[in-house]
Amino acid sequence: MQSSNRILDDLARVASGAMSTVAGLRQEFEGRLRDQVARVLLSMDVVGRDEFDAVKAMAAEARLRQEALERRLAALEARLEAAGPSAEK
């Protein structure tokens, strides 16, 4: 019986070692893959998230200003039109 327990203990140790090895390989693979993807993205000159968010905020602000100017222009045109043809000259 003791021989059987010894075999099971050995098998458990081998399985545990194999699992540790697999976990280590997985971490190494993920690290290398992450590095490779970062290199490819750098070579493609892709913008980062911070830059993208900054430009997005600037575009939103520009859009708000444009809409305000359009409303202001429409109001001025309406006033000019209401003043009659003599005001246009």
C-alpha cells in the first residue's frame, strides 16, 4: 500500500511541476506577444489613447463653437432680412 501512495505522490509532484512549467510558459508567451504587438503598433505610427482623447475633446469643442457660430449667423441674417432691402446695400 505504501508503494501505491509513493507512486501517487510522485505523480502529483510531476503534475504539479508540469502545471508550473505551463504557467511559466504562458506568462512568457503573453509577455513576448505584448512586446511584439507594441513594436508593430509603433512602426504603424498609431496614436495612443491619451492623444486620441485629447483630439476628440478638441473636436467636440470645435463642434460646439461651430454650432454657436451657425446660430449667431442665422440670427444676424434674420435681422438683416427683417430690416429690408435698403439695409443690405
